[in-house]
Amino acid sequence: MPLTLTVLGTASPHPRPDLPCSGYLLRGGGAEVWVDAGFGTFAELQRHTDPARLDAIWISHLHADHSADLVAAVYGLAYGGLTPDAPIPVYAPAGCAQRVSGFFGRPDAGFLDGVLDFQPLYDGHTVRHGDLTLTAHAVEHDVDAYGLRAESGGRVLAYSGDCGPCDGLLRLAGGADLFLCEADIDRHREGEQVHLAPEDAGAAARLAGVRRLLVTHVGPTLLPEAATVRAASAFGGPTSAARVGETRDV
């Protein structure tokens, strides 16, 4: 099974008409993984797979535009007839289960055990599903945050999650076949390094020696097309914008 990436959403920091927030379906090595669960992505996920068949869910950080649709998933999996045969592992920063259970007014997240199995991420955390390996790399953000390096069949996808320029991003992306990278801001405010401008995404792709750059999570002060042109100029290699509904081979 080839390693593929299906785009479920790219919007930041809120969903827009026909444009959910961050979310992706990663397939490879016989496994299916929902990567980030931003607003609106659970509905998009169902266009491409039965959520009950997911092998895992992977959450880069706990900002709502990357995690809020875990609540929608609970409704679907626990009460909406999409019940999985076994609890789906959720790899997420510590405290994710409590965030989700708090929405239901339940201080104990144990009621989620029948459908979701929360496991905390840490730098270097590595798991394998089928022939798909997922490795977390800590990156700089204003909350606990991780980028994802996914490998199967000799192919490598790197995903930045949300982050500012940092060494962790370069380690994460080193030599990747496809680098899915945020380009959230037009420019940095003085002393603020929690997101990437398009030039930062392009420079990281160049320094990490990736083959292709896919720009995502473009914020409201930029147009994806303009952000992609700027990132491409800094990268000097094949660069395109992530678009909802498209599937790319890694």
C-alpha cells in the first residue's frame, strides 16, 4: 500500500465555508491514521473512510483548530453508530483526554475508554501500525507541540504541525519525500516565534533537504497562492498548496 496523504482541512484559526481547519488522512503500510482533528474534519474524514476503521488518531497540539473535532468523533463513535471494534489509539499531548471529557461535563475521562485510548506524546515517541511508523518530534510553539514523521515503504512524510523556526523542525523534516508545512503568518512580530511565515517554511524545506513542499495552515492575513509563491522562492524546489479533498502520493 503506497503512502498517501488526503487533505481534510487547512484553515487557520477557524473554519470557513467549505474549508475546515487542520486535518489529514494518512494511509500507508496497511494503516489509516487521522492526523489532527480541527473543526470540520470529522465530516470530511467520512468522505474518504469509515472512522471506525481508523488504526490511530494523531494530534499535534491541543489548540482547538487542531483538536476540537475529537468531540465530534466521540459522538460518532460512541453514540452515532460508528463504533469501532476496539478503542482507537489517540496519540496526543498530555491532557487531551481531560479536554475532551470536560466538554461532556465529565471530570473522569474513563467513559471514553470504550472508543478512544489516549496515549501521551513525547519527543521521540514512536509507534508502528502495520508497516507505517509514526515518530513525534517536539517543536517550538506556545503550547506543548509535536511534528510528525511518518515512514512506510521507504517513503517519508514530515508534518510540521504548528511551530516557529526551530532545530526540531529541521530534524523532523530531514530528507523527507513530502514536507507538509504550515505558513500561517505574513511576518513575525518582534520576539514572537510561534508560527512560520512562508519564507520560513521554504527555508526549512531547503535546509532539511526535502524533495517536495506542501504549504498548509495559511492564516487569514495571507492567500494560499501568495504564500506558496513566497515559500517556493525560499525553497527553490517543487512547492504547492494543500487543498481540501486532494490525495497525494508521498
